[in-house]
Amino acid sequence: MKLHQKKQFWIFDMDGTLTTAQHDFLAIKQELGIPTDVDILTSLSMLPPNIKKQKQIELDKIEYKIAKLAKASHGCFEFLQTVHSQTKTLGILTRNSFVNSLETLNAAGISNFFSEQNIICRDRALPKPNPDGILYLLQQWNAKPEETIMIGDYVFDLEAGKRANVETIYIDPTGLFPFQKEANYKVTKLEEILYL
């Protein structure tokens, strides 16, 4: 039995997985005036509350502009159609905000595949690599970890999956797979998952 037939619950990272990667994280850090050697959300979490709030507003504005330009990744629409047609339950786990997540999915033309309560973002759960968002979805869906798969393009996606005891698929269009040790499977595009 193929993997996509075995797994009932599918959790996707959004940016760089369902959509073509657009974020220049170094440029965003420079625009926000935060350290370039630490991820953005960690940097913001260490700031005093008033400064953190202001930087969060700035980050939301930057990400909203990026969200409006989102494009679905290669084969994404067809892949989601196939999995959705098998009555699978689909969710998203992203470090983005909820508003920007909706904007990204709309711009990419794939919002119809995801119900809003299944979009878990930094406003609703501790950000990846914390497994909080995956555990929340498992509870909401009454799903077992072995019935669930997490798909993402970065080490945080894979680590979150591992910590929640769900299998992971690592997608890297370059085929270099620098984080492959953290993944159960690896693909260069979404439709390859159908052959696993």
C-alpha cells in the first residue's frame, strides 16, 4: 500500500512547501533591525514587550506583501486535488500569522482545500520546531500519530513532526536535502509523494 493511501491526516508547512519560497529571511531581519544569526520569531520573543509588539506589526506588514504574491508550488494544486478526493483530512502548520496565511492560500489559489480551523499558525500555537501545533491538530481530529504525516521544506517542520511522533516528508526542489537525517521520506516536488 502506498504512503498516501495509508495516511489519513496530512499536515503541510505552507511557505516553500505548498507555495514557491518567496521569503528572503536575511532581508526581513535587516529590515526589522534584529540579529541575522537567529530565526525571526526567536529574536522577537526575546525583546521587551513594547518593542516586540511594534516589531510584530512590522513583520506582519512585510509578510502580508509577500503573501499577496504567493504562487502554488509545482504540481501543488493537482496533488492536493488527488489527496483531497481520497477524503483525507488536510491541515496547515505555519510560522506565519493567520491573516497572512489566508492571504497566501487565496493568492496561490489553494484555499478551498483547507478549512480555517485546520490552519494552525503562530497566533494559535507555539511555533515550530515546537510540536504544539501538530499535537493540537491530532487532538482536534482525534487522530493517531501513525495515521498522520507532516510535510515541510525546513528542519523546523521535520523536528516538529519528530517531536509529535508523526512521520515526515522533506521537500527540497534543489534535491540537496541538507536536513535529510531528520526526515522519514524526501521528495523534490509534491507529486512525488504519490509514488512513495
